[in-house]
Amino acid sequence: MSFPPQGTVLARDHEDFWSDVEDSVTIPAVAADLDFPSVVVSGATGGWKKVVALLKCRAIRDSSASANAINGTSKAIRVMKSTGAWGTDDIVAINFDDNQWATVASTKEGGDAIVGDNDVDSEVDGDATYNFRSEQTNRTDAIVVDGASLVLHDVQMCLRFLY
């Protein structure tokens, strides 16, 4: 493997904008709107090819006293510019599969980092505040779990602009 000479400036391939840390987000067993931390994009360089969302959490804790996991397919976290309306201006940013985040009863697991594979460029179009939500009221694809609840600790969202 060869490396570029010292002092060489490499082309940037992405730019990340992270939310503040939310202490915890509790995913319930009953479908409901569930907000995730918002991301402020400021100073985005133009010319990106794709924008994807990321979710990061330090730990996942089952508080249901039974085995737990995401329940059902077609569950999602959506993104929307803060000036928009849920159910009209939002798009799917991250998809979840049935039994994702499988957790043994009453245990705490290591966290996760998920990179969405959906290009959200049609909604995320530059400097603005972007909200994230698992949306039940208008879209009926909110994340739910098998047990009473699954708690995500130290949660952050990110928008990654790919160049």
C-alpha cells in the first residue's frame, strides 16, 4: 500500500453534520410518533452527489424483561426540513428490518451506527435544520418493538453529504 507524500491535500469525499446528543430515545411496543435529534446544516459545500442519514447510539437497553427487537418490516426514520409538514414533506432516511436490534431480556447491549442507504437529497438540499422522526400518524411506518420498550442511549443523527 502506498500513501501520498506528506503534505498532500486529498480530495474530500464527504462532509458530516451531527446533531446534539439526546440522552435517550425509547422505542415502544405500540406504534407512535417518535422524534430523534435534529441536525443543523450550516456551511454545506455545493456539488454533492448524494446525501444519506446516519443514526448512532452508545448503548441499547431492553427494559421489557423479555427478548426484544424491532417488530415488523417497513419500519423507518424519516427526515424533513424543519419548515415542512410531516406526512407531506418528509422522506424515508433509514429503513429497519424485522428483528433488528435483537436484545436478550433485561440486558444492555453495545450501541450501533446505522448508515441509511436512501438518498435524501430531494429533501436535504442545503443549509437548514432537519428533523428526524419515526412517523406513525401520517405514514404508519413507525418503529415498534416486541417487548414493552427498547431504550437507545446517547443518540445522535447525522447527515452525510457525499461528493
